Amino acid sequence: MEHTSKTMREDTHTNRLLHLVRQKGVLRPCDVNEIGTPRIYLTRLAASGQLEKIGRGLYRLPGFPLSEHESLVAVATRVPQAVFCLLTALQFHELTTQLPRQIWIAMPRGSHTPKIDYPPVKMIQFSDEAYAQGIEVHERDQVTLRVYGIAKTIADCFKHRNKIGLDVALEALKDARSRKKISADELWRYAKICRVANVMRPYLEALE
């Protein structure tokens, strides 16, 4: 009788956990606390092949269709306050031909680089206003992604042109303007916030 009761409890925990991962797409150990299931079940289900471990403390269903934003989901799950920026934001908005080898994230000044095994992350520290302004919220695979909008991203690219290259910033600016994805007013606003108005002025005037 005791063995049967234990088996039923294990089945209940397993079913709850599998139901939760179907809802969320990606699970962290802290998510399991919400449903009252011991974290050891994550390890057990991964060992039995019912879950797949995709990074430190990240689990999903095996065979789950790969998302083009899977790497962003993995980072956002581990570091919810991160904002995807620069090359990663350009790629998200389809404004670059670059294929960044790292996930670029912005964090408030004074932050420590997150310890993430997968994927590789490049953190840039932003000042208070530059960090807080221009954030868009998107959802992918039931996970919230915080990404800088197009105008803010372009201003950031000019600000950090020594890190990513001026040619990348110019390519994004020309592409966004030609496709009418941003207005001159938006660009000027974020150019001032990022303190690159003087740098961007000749390029913006050339496009008007």
C-alpha cells in the first residue's frame, strides 16, 4: 500500500512538471517550486529522457521544435533583467547581415557578468537612462524577451561603434530608414539619450 502511494505521488509530480514545461517551454528549478514538486524530479526526468537539459538549470521537452530565438530564451530565463542589445537586437529586428557569435545584453552599470554556460554572452553596462529607455517586450516560447527597439538599438550601435564597427551601425541606419521602420524624430530622441547626437548628425542629415 505504501509503495502504491509513493508511486502515485511520483506520477503526480511527474505529470505536474511535464504539464508546466509544456506551458512555459523552458523550465528553471525555481519554476518547480510553484507547483510543489521537488527539484530532484527535474534531474530524474532528464536522466530518463523525458526532459532535455539545454544549459545550466534550463530544461525543455526533448524534440521540442527549435526556435530561432532559443538562445535568447535561454538567456532571458536565467537573467530576466537583461535587455538584448547591439548585434543581437539588430538580428532580432532583421537589420543586419552579421551573425553574432555571442548574445549581446545590456545590464545596469555596476552589474556583474552573468555566469551562463550556454550560450556565450557579451554584457555591456549601460547608464541608468540609456539602460531603461527604449525597451520592447516580446514573447517567444512562453518566455518574455526584453529587446531594445530599432531606434534605440541604432543609437546604441553608434555609441558602441568601436566595439561593433561603424559600418554595422550605418548599415542598420540606412536599412531601417529605407524600409520606413523608424522616424527621424525617434532617432534624434535616442541619439540624445545615448549622447551621440553630434556623431549621428551628419549621417541623419544625409538621409533626409
